[in-house]
Amino acid sequence: EKLHISEPANAYDFGQIINAVNTNKDKAACADLLTITDPKKLPVLLSNKLEGEIFLIFIQSLEYYIVGKDPGLVYQHLFYLSKAERFKVVLALLSKNEKEQVHQLFDLLAENQNHQYSLEDLESLKKVYEL
């Protein structure tokens, strides 16, 4: 059954939704969550709970469901995701294959570039993601 996603009120709510999304590997539900969540709130909502699995389901959801419709939102999420606690730790633990997925998302952002970010912005964010 499809998860019903409503806007998380706080880090606890967000954590509960993320756990459900992750358990079901429900990328569509994750995309719904990321679509209704203000990217600026991401670091606070994630608190210290960012993990590799969550990071990857975010990347996959952004790639499969959002980048074609709203590349600006994807850029914002990637930008604020990089400000989350444990971001550097998660990044360091990514496999070559997982890094490749992140690279692919950046490539799609470059192809779908819009007025919300420049290619220079994208290049500097890629450096933050160590790509």
C-alpha cells in the first residue's frame, strides 16, 4: 500500500516518515516527502539521523521523480542536504557505485539547468559532494 505523506512538523515526524519510506524502499513516497518539505529545513529535520541508506533513497527519489519536473528543487535539496550533520561521514562511506548515482543526478541537473541555479553553482556544489 502507498504511504500517505504529509508535511512533517518536526524532526521526530520526519524521522518516522523516513523510516517508513526506507523500510519499504518507497522512492515515490520519498519524492512526495521531498516535494512538500522546504529544503532549508532539511538539516534541522534530519538532525543527526542522516545515514547512507537514507542519503541514497533521497538521491534516487530526486533522480527518478523530481529532477525532470523541478530541477531547482533538486538543486536546493542537494545544497541543504550537504549542510546536514553527518553529511561528510555518509559521503566518505559511499561505494564507487553509489558515488556514480550521485554523479548521474548532477549530470541531469546540468542538462535540465534553469534560472534557479547556474552551472557555476552546480560545479561548486559538486566539489562539496567530492565529485
